[in-house]
Amino acid sequence: MTLYADTPKTLSIADLRAMKQAGEKITSLTAYDASFSALLDLAGIDVILVGDSLGMVVQGHNSTLPVTIQDMAYHSRCVSNARKRAFVVADMPFASYATPAQALNNAAQLMQAGGAQMVKLEGAKTDVIEFLVEQGIPVCGHLGLLPQSVNRIGGYKVQGREPAQAQKILEDALAIEQAGAGLLVLECVPALLAAEITQNLTIPVIGIGAGSACDGQVLVLYDMLNITAGNRPRFSKNFMAEADGVSDAVKRYHHAVKNGQFPAAEHTY
Ligand code: KIV
């Protein structure tokens, strides 16, 4: 084993930036365990997000709020053990990054115990992002619909329809990049706003319900496999409908994003 043993096989943030520059779409899905992690990796998915959506789709809660840092570290480790090529991002759970010191302590668990390559946190917490990046922890921002703020927002709603709110999201995106984030997830915002943000940022922007102009797309795995109880969100698609099994559904998603066929107008606000 050499000092640089892992670097040739696993994608890095530099690879994701190069994809943006080359105009190659980045594919991403959530996963929470080793079996799906290996399956996504083999299908060519570029980024596996260990989302705190696991609180809903794995643990059966009705929001992401009950998810703990121990839960996230455990599921991140399951995922990171099983992938070879994909870049692994893990969510910082609710109330785990209120101060830079608290965020450092918790992010370190996701990277050391969880094996994540980057942590994702919701909102324009630029002081926290700056501090984590200074300590060598890569950060993914998350703007638009912020599921951890569901009680403040009053539901899961499209964000940035009003001009003032759209302007604030654009300014926050620029501030997050300025603070040193390496990726940005944009959730449930109008496609025009997402396109403007994607154009104005040098870091890759991954959309979910944010239109086709983003540098990449992410979906909750169980939604696109049609195994989520309840209604599938408008921005998602059942890739199992025409697929010959789970692996084929993931490959269909991967190709549809790479070719610009997903998301279509019907998945967009
Ligand atoms: O937790 C999650 O799955 C996420 C995606 C919705 C982006 O953050």
C-alpha cells in the first residue's frame, strides 16, 4: 500500500469539476447500504449521496429531523465500504452544525467512521463551511427546499418562485462557493433560476427538481425505483417502469441524465 493507493480508482472533486468544464452531466443517487452502493457503482453513478432522507425511507420517520450523526456515520460506512469508483457525500443531520466547532466534530465522524469524501449541509452557513474547508473537510452546500427546515417553511414546497426569494438563493449560492464549498445541491427551484445559478458558479451544481440545466442530477433511490410508500414527487420518475430489474433501472437513469433526457419538462418547475 502506498501513500496514494486509493487515488486512481475513486472519483475526486477535481474529476467532478472537470466534468462540469467538459459539459459532461454528473449522475448521482442516494444509497444507504452496501448492496445498493455496489450496484450504483457498477452502473457508473458518479456520486453516491448518503442522504438524511434515510430517516424517511429507511427508518420510517415522517421527516429527516430524527436522524442522528451516529445513524449517518453508520450508513456512510456501509456505502463507502462497497463502492470503488463513486464519490461519496454524506449529509450532516439536523442540528449537527450549529457552530463551526460542533460541525467539525460531527463532520470528522462522517469522514473517519463513515468514510465519506465530502459532507453536505443545508443553508448558507458560510462561517461553518469556511471553517470546515480550512480544516480539510470538503463541503457540499444545499439550497432551495431545505428538508431540515420543514417546520419553519411549513411543508415541502418549491422555493424561489418570488423574485426576492430567487435573488436571495442566487446570492446564497455565490456566498457558498466563495466560502469554499466544492459542490452545491439545488432542490425544488424553478428551472430558470437553477440555470442562472449553474452558469454563475464554477463549482458543479447538482439538481433535484431544478431542471435540466444543472451540471448533474440526484434523486432519492427509492423514489426512482418506485418503492417509496405514498406519492412520488413530481420531479422524480419511475425508472422501473420499463426496466428489466433494479440494475437496469439505475443504468437507464444514468444514461438518461448523461444524455440530457432526464429531467424532462414534466419533472420541472
Ligand atoms: O437527503 C437526501 O436524500 C437529500 C437529497 C434530497 C438531495 O439531501
